[in-house]
Amino acid sequence: MSVLVYTENWDGKFKKSSFELVSYASKVAEMMGTSAVAVSIGNVDEAELKLLGNYGAQKVISVNQDNLKTLDSQAYTSAIASVAEKIGAKVIVVANNNSGKSIAPRLSVRLKAALGAGVSKLPISTSPFTVYKRAFSGGAYADVVLKTDVKVITLAQNSFDVIETANNAVIEKMDISVDAPKTQVKEVQKQSGKLLLTDAEIVVSGGRGMKSADNWAPIVELADLLGGATACSRPVSDEGWRPHDEHTGQTGKIIAPNLYFAVGISGATQHIAGVSSSKYIVAINNDKSAPIFEVAQYGIVGDAQKVLPQLVAAVKEIKGK
Amino acid sequence: MKILVCISNVPDTTTKVKFVDGDTKLDTNGIQWVINPWDELSLTRALELKDDASTGVKSVTVAHVGLATSEPTIRKALAIGADDAIRVNADPTDAYNVAAQIAEVVKKEQFDIIMCGIESSDFNSSAVGSMVAEFLGMPSVSAVSNLKIENGTAVITREIDGGKEIISVPAPFVAIVQKGIAKEPRIAAMRGIMMARTKAIKLYEPVAIDALTETAKFEMPAARAACKFVDAENPKQLIELLQAETKLI
Ligand SMILES: Cc1cc2nc3c(=O)[nH]c(=O)nc-3n(C[C@H](O)[C@H](O)[C@H](O)COP(=O)(O)OP(=O)(O)OC[C@H]3O[C@@H](n4cnc5c(N)ncnc54)[C@H](O)[C@@H]3O)c2cc1C
Ligand SMILES: Nc1ncnc2c1ncn2[C@@H]1O[C@H](COP(=O)(O)O)[C@@H](O)[C@H]1O
């Protein structure tokens, strides 16, 4: 018996989100009186694999083979399901990101294991095994009972803090043969070096109240100064003021930073659906009755064009820049 | 080529949800039901592909797992332009069960491309599409922002962290679609609405498959602390507050 956690890597490296995932899996294992085992797919060196031990993984299983070079959901599902069966995993934890979403539901069917998707807390109880997940796009949460012996959980991003422990993980290389993938990646277009919106702990986001693409400089500057990323509401990306990958909300990206600045954003339900899991929301809006203030913890009622430069100046002062 | 678009029937996205029966069920009083936004866009893309003769797409079918009460939503899909519709007569309470029902439909009717949305706005599971594929042993591609058919083969754009991948995949397969798949949802024209009234919705009785999950209860989101307002004349105070109270700056 054990808890298996799939830790994705990005060009051979793990991210903070990988460590959050392992920390979570270790806590779940503790609740069940067992230990956490991580599985890594692809080419990751031993030193990097060892890092997972610092967050509680007792063992790290490394699978590396040609048929797993690109993310093919069938091939990855086969590989992870085989590892789960070999070690007798009772719970499999996967990230609720694009890759996790393409693997976890398949694992659920393959192993006839109930899926708890987008879980944002430790299980409420282990018997019956009950998880807490987002429902109605953040309008509510649901306590869902996973009724099978084996369970699959996808953990919402940024919903669990990393917990460091002194622990030396055993690294095991496992050979697992999987069929050749049916999907073929023809071309990859990647922008590297940019902080990803879904990884950012601080996000500065602008809405239609910013009036024009030309007014974005202080938003970008504030985000840069805070080591954060920029985002926007849907009309802004529809207008072409900002790139589509910044569109946040129900029909764009769903994010959960620690600090979310909503500048000139009214706070429509569809926008809030994408940001309601942020730890703190700061609103800047010239309309005191804008719904964004109902979900914000900090607010300024004022003109963004006047307020933003002063915020930038204040941050510069604090950071000594 | 035949396309199947799976549609979920969800409360209008502006609905403030409430619950009944000891918070175990959605209070459906006064709720406006709509096609899940992603499914509306995937239907739009399927119809665009059909409109283009070079793709060889001959028909677009919609499938829905739900009770008779969701027929208006299915009619809407027909009015937008779907050729025909299938309803599996079961209460959709668990993604595994829903996917199993859809897989049965596909086994009987045979489709080349099955389209699902990245998530339903009510269950938010992001599960049904990939589950259907696994039940059928088909490849699936997630986070699809573009789907084209070139010389009889599907060419898919998949969103990845900080970029895109262009993928080719042999039919039959499941495409799980997200932002980008179509610009604006297609709207039903008068002619479509008239025609939809007479189109038959094919009814399937569900196969016996246990649900693997059960919703014990719903909860409202934890209340957030009330907003602390800072004077617009002194924005610096906001940064000082954030620094002192959140320790994030
Ligand atoms: C199916 C569906 C899905 C949708 N999905 C999304 C989604 O994913 N994401 C999303 O964002 N939207 C989505 N929408 C759109 C959503 O309903 C709102 O229309 C949108 O969020 C509004 O964007 P906004 O707040 O930028 O603009 P507005 O609602 O126009 O708000 C602008 C705000 O700026 C304020 N303002 C104006 N001037 C100033 C100034 N000088 N200084 C400060 N403040 C100022 C105004 O008071 C106002 O509150 C969706 C809609 C539908 C129907
Ligand atoms: N009851 C249903 N009937 C048909 N398709 C569904 C149903 N529920 C979900 N789907 C499909 O699965 C997608 C993802 O839903 P979910 O897994 O609930 O997040 C939706 O966008 C639909 O395409």
C-alpha cells in the first residue's frame, strides 16, 4: 500500500508546484498510515530526483523510455498505471494542470478508481474517503466521496503549501514498456524564459477600465517589480489589447496566485470564476459599487491612471529601486 | 467523416447557485439552463468543419447524458445546426458514469472525431472527454485550441505551458477543446429554430454502470474578509498594508 504521486518535469527540472504535490501526497499518505512514492517520467538526473525526497517522498521511481518522449495520454496512462499496480498504490495524486487533466481521468477508467478532480484541501476523511473540490466554477464547493478501493486525485494548483522534511529518497529506475504513441508531435512553439501566469504568485491584471492598450505600461511595470505575471479580462484579449494567453476567467485561464490585482475589472462572475481561489484580491476601480469589491480584501476607489503610477513608485521605494 | 459533440447542460454562467435537501442538491428553481460554453464553441467548430467541403465532414451529431428536462438545451444545439441528437436517459451525477454512457453510444454509432469541452461549468471535473477515450481505447488530445482537417487527417494545436504543439492523430480520437477552438459561438437562426422543432432526438436507455463517486454535500465558498479601503489620494498606504498584512511584497 502507498500513495503514488506523478511529478511532471520541465526540461528535466521540477517546479515548486511539483514540491507542493509531493508535500500533499506525503500528508495523504500520513493520514492513511503509509508512505508516498513519486514517479517521474522522462530524462531527469539523479540529483533532481533526490529533491523530491525533501518533501516527503520515500521513494522516487524514474521511468524513461522512447515511447514517452512526448505527452501521449495513452502512453503516459499505461506507464503510471503499471507503476501504480506494481507498488499497490491506493491513491494516485496528479496535478490539475493540462497534463494532469489529460492523464488522471484515463487512469480512473483504466484502474476503475474514483476520480476527485480539482481538489483543494487534504481529504476531509479517509473513511469514507471524502475530498473537497471546486464546483459551479467556484460558486460552490463539493464534498465528494470516492467509493472505490483505489482513488485518483488531481490537486488544484497553489492550493497546498510545500512542507520540507529531512528525508533521503531511494531512487529506483523502472523499465516499463508502453506501446508507441498514436499522437505525433509535429512542431513545438515555445516561449521560454517568461514567468507563466499559472505559476505566478503575484498577478497584476487589467480590464476594460484601462481604456486602451497604450495604458498598460504601469501594469507591466508593477508586475515586473513584484516578480509577478500580467493577466487581463476577456474583453481586453478580445480587443487585442493583450495576448490571448493572459485571458483569465471561466473561459480562459484559471489561476490561484497569492495576490491578485484587479485593475479596471468589474468583477463579473465569469471573471471571478477564474480567480476566486486567489489568497488575496486587491481591486482598483473608480466605481465604488463594482462587484469586484465584494470579493476583494483590499481596495482603492479611484482612477487607475492616477493610482497605478503611485503604486509603482511606492513599490520601488520599498524595494529600494 | 462523422463528428460527435458531447454537450453538457449547465446553469447559466451568471447564476448564483443555492442548494436544497440538506445541501445535497442544486436548487433548480429559477435557473436558466444553457449549453456549457465550451461545448457551444466545440459545436461551432464542428459545424465550421462541416461547412468546408474539403474536410470531408458529413455530419455533426450532439450527445447528451441527462433527463428529459434537458431537452430544451439539446433543441438549442439542433437549432444552431447539429444534424441530429442523442440523449442517454440518465441523471448525470458522476463523470465516470456519464463517460461510460457516451462510450456505449460511440460503439453503436461509430464517429471519427469526438469533441468534448475542457470542463463543465457545474462539475468542473475536466474528466468526461479523457474518460470516454479510455473506455474506447482511443487516443485523446487535451487542451486543444485549434482543430483542422488537412488531406483527411486531423491536425491539432495543443496548448502547453508557455507555448503550443502541433499534433497529428489518426481518427477515431477524442479532442478536448479549450479557448481558441472557435471565435464566437454560432447563434441559432430562425430557420434553424424551425427545423429543430421537427428533428427527432434519439433516445438511448443507459447501460448499468455504477458511479464511482457521490457528492455528500455542497458548501458555499468560505466567506472572504470584507474589503479594506485605502484612500485614492494615498495609494502608498495600500502597498504598506499589503507588506504588513500579507507579507507577500
Ligand atoms: C459564457 C461567458 C464566458 C465568459 N468568460 C469570461 C472570462 O473567462 N473572463 C472574463 O474576464 N470575462 C468573461 N466573460 C465576460 C464577463 O461577463 C464580463 O463581460 C467581463 O469580465 C468584463 O470585463 P471587464 O471587467 O474588463 O470590463 P467591464 O465590465 O466593462 O468593467 C470595467 C470596469 O472598469 C472600471 N473603470 C472604468 N474606468 C476606470 C478607471 N479610469 N479607473 C478604474 N476603473 C475604471 C469600471 O467601473 C468597471 O467596473 C464571459 C462572458 C460569458 C457570457
Ligand atoms: N451529461 C453530459 N452529457 C454529455 N456530455 C457531457 C456531460 N457532462 C460532461 N460532458 C462533456 O464533458 C466535458 C467536460 O465535462 P466535465 O468532465 O464534467 O468537466 C463537457 O464540456 C462536455 O463536453
